Amino acid sequence: MPRSVPKVASRARRKKMLKLSKGFWGRRKNVWTIAKHHIEKGLLHAYVGRKLKKREYRRLWITRINAAARLNGTTYSKLMYMLKVNNININRKILADFAMNKPEVFAAIVKQATKQ
């Protein structure tokens, strides 16, 4: 029985990884062991970055809502509490968009939430 060697498959695996290292600087782009290390590190950073992006956007929305709420005579925490009490279900992304692009709509929402 002939000896089986994984030449084709292993070369394809290396080619696939080296293709991912395109654009890297120095030996990171063409030396297998170094390229493999930096590709894995880069993919790890990309994974973490996708999670951090969600946090960053939420922080941005909260900052924008707080700034607009203060212009309307309240604070972020009071506004969010009153929205919840009055059963007004608008998420932070939409509130931040209203605060930036349609301040009159945001002011109406604040007025509706704060009236007793």
C-alpha cells in the first residue's frame, strides 16, 4: 500500500493563512510561523473589537441623550426612569438619533415622559 502524505492539504492550509497575511510588514507576511502567529493575534483582536464596538456605540448614545436631556431640563437617569414609568419604549439608539437630528421630537418625548 502506498504511503499517504498530506502534502496537498497542508500546502493549501499554509497558502490560505499566508493569503490572510497579505499587507503585513516584514517577515510577518511570508514566513509561515511568524505569519501564523500574527494572523491568529489579528483575528483575536478583530473578535474582541466586534464586542467593544457595541459598548462604544452604547456609550456614545448615552452621552448624546444626556446632553440633549440637560438642554431640556432633566438628566439622563431621570429621563430613562420616567420613560420606563410611563411605559414609553424607545431604545437608546433611536433616542440618540432624535437628540442629534430632530431636537423638537426629542423635546416632545421628554415633555411626554416628565408630565405627571
